[in-house]
Amino acid sequence: MLILAAILGILIYGIVAATWGTFNPTLGFTNAQIGTLSMAQSIGLVVASISVGPLIDLKGKKIALVGGLAMISISFWMLPAAGGNFTLVLLALVLLGLGGGIVVTGANTLVSDVSESRRGSMLNILNLFFGLGGFVTPFVTANILGGSAVRMCYLAAVLATVALLVNVITPMPKPTGERGFKASEIGSVVGRPALYMLALFLFLYIACEVGVWNWLARYLIEVRKLDKTTALNILALGFALGLLVGRLAISRVLINVSALSVTLGASVAMAITTFAMLQVTSPSAAWVVVFCAGMAMAPIFPTTLALVGDAFPRMSATAMGIVITCGWLGLTFSSPIIGHFALGTALLLLPGFSVIMILVNLALRPLLRKPA
């Protein structure tokens, strides 16, 4: 039941991540407005992630998962009802960000503690369901719901409510004195340079991944002149499916290959594939390259959290909350920039950040070899 509760939480967050990129082309807002709305969601993610870590270490994972899924459910019911009202959409996205940030930290911390000896593999398996949620959203919208993002929001609201009920009835362990939050030990977490390098690494990665979720379909429609159904299918059957397949594959690789080596190889592949994604013109070539980009990105988020769990065995939720918060700051930083420039140029931010990730990964190695 613990694993099921965490899986449902991450599945719902996968739907959250893909919903905005699926929904925003239907609203008639400008790219600058879309960038502002994406930033509003990221602010919710930042506020939730920085505050929920100590709360989880003090009160346990259940309060986070139940509270976060309740916020997501409410926001999914709000979003289609808001229509083209900018203010209401803004409020719904802030709430969606708050709920999403809480659920991501809670679910990953829960699974990180369940299987410490195979943390990297387990977190990649868990986040495979993020890819499944991301795949289902644009695919179902384009091919089953007749392109209606409104219907998808209502479907997502029902699924989020079901996940909420499962988490309400699932017994979860309470925090122990050994692993819980202790103010006297916060210095051992925030005083280590490795924490900030891991946070920077995730900052760069989230800017890239969410850049694809939020802007790829719009880019394909506006710049490459593809129809909406084709663009959404490339997002679903390309990027989201690549994330799903990549996390399934890498969970086995991590048994024998170090997390640092996996994230380094993935960063190199990201730099290549995100640049190639902006060069291809045909739908079939776009699908292939976008699928490869999803495969490249697949292991980075969960494997980075595994590195955090290994480096900070005490107050792990607090450390994860800090690192995940910095990841959401990547979205806060990138979305307004992308929205205020021509998409073909602005999305070059993705391969640029991927190159910086390679350098950060190399700098991390000596820091993580030092004892806590």
C-alpha cells in the first residue's frame, strides 16, 4: 500500500506536468502571458518544496501526500472552469504548483526510505509513473478526447481525487527520532557544499525538462507549423514515452553503474538531443529526436534525488526539499525567458543548460566522496 500510494502520487504529478503544456495552446494567451502563468505555477512549487521537507521530517509523509493531492484535485476542477480568465487561471496554477511540490517531495522521500539499499533503482521505478502520467495526458487528449484539454482536466480531477482517497486510507510510518527533523543538526545539511551543487544540477535539469513539457507542443505548432494533434502526439509518444522507457531501463543499469556516472552520461545525451530537437523539420524526425531527448532526461531527476538520499541519510526530506526547491527555481527562471523571446531561439536554453550540467556533475565527484 505504501508503494501504491507513492506511485499514485507521482502518476498524478506526471499528469500535472503535462496538463499545462497540453492546455495552454487552447487559451489564446500570448507567449509572454503563458510564461508568466508558468512562473506562477513554479512559485507554488518552490514555496511547497522549501517548506514541506521539515514538515515531513516532523510529522511524516502522509500529511504531505494527502494535503498535496487535495490541492491538486481542487486546482484541476478550477482550471477548466476558469476558461480564458487570466486571474483565475493564475490562481489555479499557483495551487497546482503548491500541491505538486508537496506530492513530489513526499512520494520520493517515502520510497527513498522504503528501500535504502536500492534507492536509485527504486526512485527511477517510482518516477517511471511520472512518465506514464505525462504520456497519458497529451495522448488521451489528442486521440480519445478529440483534442479537448477541458475534458482532460476533468478526467485528471477525477484521477487525482481517487489518488487522494487511496492516500487517506493508507497507513504510513511516523517519523522516528533518528531520521526526523532536528534543528540542532540543520548545520550538517546546509553546511555541505555538495547540497548546493546537487541543487544547481537539479535547477538546470528542471529548467530543461519543464521547458519541453510547457513549450514543445507550442513550438511545433507555431514554428514548425504542425497541427495540434500531431504536436501533442509527439509530446506524448516522443518525450513522455521516452521518459517512461528510459526510467524502466535505467533502474536495472543503476544496480551496477554509479549514480554519478549515469547522470553524467545522461547530461551529455541531453545536450545532443535537445539541440537536435530544434533542428529537425519533419514530424517523423521530430518524434525520433524528442523520444531520444526523453530517454536522455529519464534518469536525471530520480537519480539526483538518490544521490541526495545517499549523501544526507539524516533529515533526508529536508535535504530533498531544498534540492527540489532549487529545481523548481529553474522553472521560475526559464519560463519567463522562453516566453519573451522567439521560441526557436529561446529553446536553445535547453542544450546550453545541458552543457553546464556536465560541468556541475564533474565538480560534484570530489564533494560526494567526502564523509558527511
